[in-house]
Amino acid sequence: MASGQHSELVNRLLLRLGAHPRVRVFKRTTGFGLTVDGRPIKFGIPGGADIHGWLMGGRALEVEAKVGRDTLRDGQPAFRATAERFGVLYIEAHAASKSDADLDAAVERAYAAVEHALPPDARPR
């Protein structure tokens, strides 16, 4: 999967979920770099989802974006299992392809899952 497709899905998820009045979402930053003196450093949470946030009522949210045949890997299954064990709403937003229709469908499925998870008194009126 090309990173541009993944980034596009993450950005669409951030825009759609972030517009919900009872949800706050943030892009999780991970990566690799060098310190000032040239030593390598990794940052981020191993296996962490692309997006994290909160639902009104206090529940935590994790959203992992996948496009095409991409699957959970490199610590992501363990992160998901731990998150779910602690009651976190974990969504794997999977687009079957890079087409606009598939990307939008993945976003709408994620939005519906969030709506379903909100307590009745926290849903928008």
C-alpha cells in the first residue's frame, strides 16, 4: 500500500470523526530520527493506532487505517487486544481500495461505529 493512500484515509477519518460534537480525535505521531549528537531515536507507541481520541462520556478511542490488502502487523494485534481488554473502542477502518468511494465507505463505517458506541445521552441532538 502506498503511504499516500493511507494518509488520505487517515485525513478523511480525522475530518469526519473530528467534526462530531461528542468526539475528540488526534493523529498519533510515530517515527524515527536522530538526536543532535547523531544517535538514533524511535518515538511513538509500538503498535499504536493512527488516531486516538475520546468519546463524550469518557471512553477512549483508537482508529487504525488500512487500505487494500493491508492488515494489522508489527505489534498492532497486541496493541488492539490490550486496548479492547481495557474497554477502549478500537476501530480498524479498512478501505477495500484507494477509490474515493471505498475510502468514503470506510470513513462512514468508522463514524457509525463511533455513533453506536456513544452513550444515548452523549449523542448529538
